[in-house]
Amino acid sequence: MSKRGKDQKRSSWGKKKWFKVMAPAIFGQDRELVETPAFKDEQLLGRVVELPMTELTKSFKHYKYKVFLKIVDVKGDKALTKYWGHELLRDVISRIVRKRTSRVDLIEDVETKDGIKLRVKLLLITKRRVQTTLKYRIRKEMKDYLYEQISNQTLKEFVDSMLTESFQRGLGERIKNIYPAAYIDVRKTEVLS
């Protein structure tokens, strides 16, 4: 590449402004998380930022999740975000899925009490390998529990119950009558509207 080409790249990068990405309202904080560059404010709108959940909660207990935040508004040099979903890290999943166990997945589109549509993906690992008929019963119980809980909670309440693991414990109590679970988690959430 010629010298002129390198100078052009450097000068265009220097024209970008840095914006502070702020924590979303459901986490109850008005603090800066990271910075992101852009030429204009409009370029930031709709951008999705991926972070470790520990950045938001300041708790190492949540190391296994990454969170997605969508930039919805820009005020000055601050980019305001909203919760756009989360995901369980793949290496965590590969560590817990073992031989002689069964994995039961559930994917459902549900609506919270405050009218937000979510796609929720649940993961359950049984203590021993189970027959397909038991998997169907477990999956049905997971679905019933999910609809019960989410229809009575706002998005904030659901995320809080997921992070405090009260959602997972409640599901474990319901499932143990069918078959004991070794591990239960909300593998992924996506905001659909």
C-alpha cells in the first residue's frame, strides 16, 4: 500500500468520536460500561454491544453469561442502551454435558407482564440417561413452568430471578418429581419486540 493510502486510513479513524455506552435501566445503574467510536450519532442507533455479565452485575458469580445491549438513544456523548438478550458461554455448556446423561432443551416465545416478547431457551441436564418419554414429560413441565413464571413477571423481574438462580431452583423443584436434574439454566434469551 502506498504512503498516501496509510495516511487516509489514519485520518478517517481520527475523525471518529468516542461515545460512552451506558448500562440499561433494568440494571438500575446510570454508569459507563465501555466506549465505542462512530462518525455520527445516528450510526450508533441499533448497534448491539456484547459484554460479559460480570461488567453489569460486578459479581464474578455471573462469569458464565455474556449479555447483549442495544443502543437505542444518544444524548451528547452518552449512548443509552436496553437489554437485548443474554447467552450462556459455550465452554460452560460443553463442560456440563457428559456421557451417560441426557440433555433436554426447550425453546419458547413468551411475553412478559410488561408486554415484551422474548425467545427463551432453557437447558436441563439429567443425572443419568433417560428415555425419550421421560424427556417429553420433562420438556412439558419446563414449558408449563416457563409460561407460569414469565406471564407474572416484568423483564427486569425475570432477569433478576435468572441471575439469582431462583428461576432455576423453582424449575428444579418441579422437575424432581419426574426425574432429578443435575444442571438447569436459561441458555439464551432474545428480545423479539
